[in-house]
Amino acid sequence: MTALDWVVLMCTLFGIVGYGIWRTRQSSSMEAYLRGNNENRWWEIGLSVMATQASAITFLSTPGQAYESGMGFIQFYFGLPLAMIIVAVFFIPVYYRLKVFTAYEYLESRFGIQTRTLAASLFLIQRGLAAGITIYAPSIIISKLIGWELNSTILFIGVLVTLYVLTGGTRAVAVTHKQQMAVIFAGMFVAFGFLLWHLRETGGLLNSLKLAGAMGKMEIIDYKLDLNNRYTLWSGLLGGFFLQLSYFGCDQSQVARYLGGSSAKQSRLGLMFNGLVKIPMQFFILLTGVLVFVFYQLNTPPAYFNELEWDNAMQSSYGAELESTARDWDKLASEREVTLQQAIEELQQSGELTGDSRAALSEVRTQEEAIKGRMDAIIYANNPGAGNENDYIFMTFVQQYLPIGIVGLLFAVIFSASMSSTSSEINALAGTFAIDIYKRLLRREASATHYVIASRAFTLLFGTLAIIFAMVASLFDNLIEAVNIIGSLFYGTILGIFLTALLLKHVRGRAVFIAAIITQSGIFYIDFANRYGWDLPKPSISYLWYNVLACIAVMLISLLLQTLERPRQSVDK
């Protein structure tokens, strides 16, 4: 990056952090530190909810996912609007009526301290792991793109976030989310505009999308019912719905965002705003990735976007083999240029592609995938932990083709997104531990000041743990899936506990506690058995279906246990 890019990046980041610390430096009460004094209006809640969900992974991996697999990932969010309605109608009134600081306080009034502690502990484990990944995942990419050492990048993000959350708690999170979302929207719209300018030779956006469609990138909906397929209409509507319902209804990192609303009505409107805007936002990010794909069809892409891993492999014993695939890639580039030029001429003349052109474009894509598959095999043979090349695609385009100053703005987008999601997670972890664990262990009444100090101490603790975990973490196959996989391991069980509390009024704490333990153990077994290839009986299903399976299992098992317990109780009497 140039000096101007560094100035834009640092001024943006330190400006947001400084403003957040200054605005919330006097947050000294429990209401201010954990509920933001209930000052937030609906649009502030909506932006904060979106900022919490839209991590740096969203802006690094989602365009790369679209580049590789097309628009199908959008189906993951199809269950979101219905989930927002359910949370607004059933969850929010309960939380506001009980005036809780965390979602898990409700469970004690319904099932007792044992179940409350279990649900809070599952959240702490799941979100604690996710907090480390939301720092680590962008850091490993950013460090390679801008030349920073990995641990220095992790420390930079983690310390900045912990600093302002430590100062102002929930208020600081809400205040900084507004500035971070402004930077994110501005950066992405600017990048999209420059992308369209670069694609003007195709004849405009419509022709670019037709080229993308001919190469298999515009297939949005998959109607097949396939439990092994991660992104279909049904996995999105059902698996995605249960995941989103648990995330927004039972995950304290999101619950804390709307518990800071000035009223239940404002919180509901904020969630509805998120439900209406989130899918178009993700569609826009995926569409950006598809257009980057079209751009790189017209402008020969790097042989491999993760240049560091490419260089390492070229210098290894695999160098000769990799060089051979590079020659095949260069040869294909010439053929692709001719094919695309013919297709563009057809679009400019008639607005449509002939069957022959579509077949030729499809054949080019098939050959590209074959060569890329060979490259991937060599790269991973040299370094099994190389990570996913697609996570580098969007920012490589930014660095190579956007003007000076705008590059710094787009890196500010990535850093801001990482900070926005991480701040919510650390704040929620500290609040949950303070209210649901520490307060119970203290076994005595203490002043509000005592709990604010404790919450600050736990903020520092969880911020430090997130940084440490990020420093020792390893990448999943794809960053955008990493947090969703971890969430799906736990969210179904937590949601099952909450839905049992809301819907099955006669089920008591002992039954739901045992059901949750059984279900969580079963989900761990299914995932680990499939992930590590255990030679044991196991169902083969995509991780999104864990949310459906676990939620239903908790409800059915707790209902069964409660039914079996009733006759025994009658005999005892």
C-alpha cells in the first residue's frame, strides 16, 4: 500500500476507536455497561445487529465463495426474515418483561440454575471459539496482503477492540458500530462502482451477468433435497432458519444488541430492519464476487491468488510440477480471450448468447477448474495448512486495480468488520460470565459498581483469551463457513432449550437438562465421526442440518423424559 493508503487506514481505525472511547468513557453503571442505558433507536439497533453478524470473514470469503461457486450461498439466509419475526414476537417481550441483562437469566426462572448455567456455558464455549476465529481468520489474510507478521496483526485488532469495549461496554459497541457500518457500506459501494467501470467493455452490468450465467455463476436456487449439500433452498429455509433463530434469539452477542433498545417496539423494528436489509446486503456482496470473476475472465488472473503459498511451492520440490501447470494456465488464457471476445461481440450485437457460445464458455470454465484442481493439489501437498485461495481473491483485485487511497479505505472495511463483530462477542462473553456465572458463584449481593468492575475485568480476560486462541488457531477449509460450523455445533441445543421453555410449559428443568446433554453429545459424535472419518455408524449430513436436528431432539427427548417422570412421581406420592 502507498503512504496515502496507510493514512486513510490508520485515521479511519483510530478515529473510530478514539470516538468510541471518548463518547462512552463515563459508563459506570450496570445499565450503561451491559445495556447501553437503553438509549438505542430502531435504526441504531438494526445497524448494530448487522455489524455484529457482518464480520471481516463476510467481506473476505463471501466474494471469493461467489467467484468459485456462484450465487448459491445466498440460500443460507432465506430463513432469516422468518427468524426475525419469531424473535420479535416471542423472545423480545419475555426479555423486556423480565428486564434481564442476558438471555440466560430467563432460563433460571423457567428451569432453574442448572439449566441456565448449562446454556450460558455452551454459549461461552461456542462464542469464545468464534471470537478467536473472527480475529484470526482476517488476520492471516491481511498479514500476507500488507506484509505484517501474523501475530502482530492479531494483536493490533485484538488490542484495539478490547480497549474500547473495556472502556464503554455495550454503549461503546453500539456507538462504534454506526461508524464501522458507514465505512463498510462506503467502501463496498466504491469498490462496486470501480468494478463496473472496469467491466464497461462488456457493454454494462447486464451483459456481465449474462457472461457469468453462461459460466455457471448465476444459479441462485437449488431445489434438490440433498442433506449432504450445504446450500440448497431447503437447507437455507430449514437449517438456516433454525441457525438464525438461535443466533438472534439465544446468542447473547445479538441479544445484547437489541436489549439496549429504548423500548421493545424499537428492538422489534431494529430486527425487522435487519431482516429486510440482510439478504440484499449479502446478495450485493456475492454479486461483487461474481463480477470480480467476470473481470478476471477479461483480465488474466494470477495463477494462484495466495501468492505467498505459490512462491513457497515454486521453491520446493514441487516447483517443476507447479511450473508445468502454470504453462497450461497461460495457454488456456489465450484460448479464453478469444472465446470471451466472441461472446462479448454477440452480446453487444444481439443482447443474447448463442448456444455455441454458451457451450464454449462452459468448456473454458471446465478446463480452468481442472487446472486449478491440479494447482490446489500441489499447493496443499507442499503445505496442508495453506488455507483457501478464494479468501484472497477480492482483496487482490482491490490492491491491483483500485486507485490510491481507495485501497486504504477497503482495508479499513476489513479491519472495521473484524472489530465490529469481535467487539460484540467480547462484550457478550464478559456480560454473560459476569451475570450468569460469576454472580451465582459470588453467592451474595454486591453493589452495581462491583459488577461493572468485574465486567471490565472479564472483558480484559476474554479479549486476551480471544487473542491467544487466534494465535494458536488453524484455518478451516473456508473462512465464511468456519464460524457457521462452530455455531451449528452448539446453536441447535441452545435453541431447543429456549423453545422448550417457551412452548412446552409442563416440561421441567431436570428433563430439559438431561435432554440437552444427550443431544449435545450426539451432535459432537455426528460431526467428529464425519469430519475425521471414524469407522462407526453415523448419519452423513451437512452442518446446517445440525441446527434442526439438535433443536427437535432437545424438545422431543425432554418431552419424553418428562412424560416418563410423571408416573414415577405419582408412585412416589
